Amino acid sequence: MNILLFLFINLPQPMKHLLLFLLVSFSTYSSSQNKENKWVIGASGSLVIFQNNSLGESYNSQLPKINLSRYLFSGFSLDGSVTLSGLGDVEGLFSNRFSYNSLDGYVRYDFNLSDNNLVPYMAIGASFIGAPSTKENANATSTLNIAFGGTFWITHHWGLNGQYTYKVSPELYTSMVNHTQLTAGLVYSFNPRKLVRRLWDR
């Protein structure tokens, strides 16, 4: 919680406005669209691949990434997530030189396939990323993001999700570089979904 508070306090004004917009939108739709609420929460692990080695490493692993999504209309959804380096180092598997913490907001579009078992989507958004400890005088950084992903619903409530995100760090921020974030994990739908019958269900 202290990390989240620190991230929010140090957000640039545009990022604060984006976060407030997401929160207001979530609360507005939860109160006015009760009959069609489509809330989904997810937990995943992620791997960040940096464009160069200027931060002292090319790869950084994180666990957990927690996200909350709200379906709006016509294939559009709002998604907010937080990525934390809560796992630490695992000997023989990976060792992070710094903690990668990120607060993200996205607008998703799923091509009006929301009711399918396999739901692909694309998204645009922004992130606020904590300062890497491997750089002197580093500051937190805002990035612009584009993402592609998909969810495969295996039960009425549970699904598997994967996402590819490319984060662009503007040149005026020298503490971060352009990088890719790959995530994979589980998602849970609060309301049961209607699954399309599959071959193995017949």
C-alpha cells in the first residue's frame, strides 16, 4: 500500500488525470449499469525486456501483476493494473538488479468478441514506472503504451490471459528506456459467462 501511495503522490499531472478518469468511470458504470456489470480481476507474472542494457540489465521479472477490468460498451473496456516486484530473486532462475514497479491504465477494444470463449484485444494506455535504482539521480517515468492480448475462458468464471505490451519512454525522460512487457496469468469474472459449446463439450 505504501508503494501505491508513493507512486500516486509522485505521478505527473497528466497521469493523475488519467487515473482519476479511470476511477470515476469505474464508479459511474458500476452504479448505472448494474444489470450488465462485467468486472474481471486478474493476477499474473510478467517479464520486462529492455531495449538496451543502459539500466544494467536486459531482463527483469515481476510477480505479481494485478489488474481490474470493466467492460463498457461495443467491445470497449477500461483496465487498470499495478505491477510489483514482490518475488525477489530466485537463485538459478533470475536475479533482478532493481525493482520494477508500474501503475498502468488502458482502454481496450476486443473487436466485439466479448462473448466468445477466446477474446482477443488491443489496447492503448499509459504507465507510471518507479525510478530504477541502477541509475544515479533517476526519477519515476511516464510511458505511452500499446498492447495486444487475449483471454481464453476455460470455465464460466476462470480464464487464461496473455498480453504483449510495448512501452515508449519519451526522450525527455532519461531514467527509463523503451521496453516490452510480457504477461501471463489467470483472470476471474465476477459474473458467470455464457460459454460457446466446444468440441470436447459435445
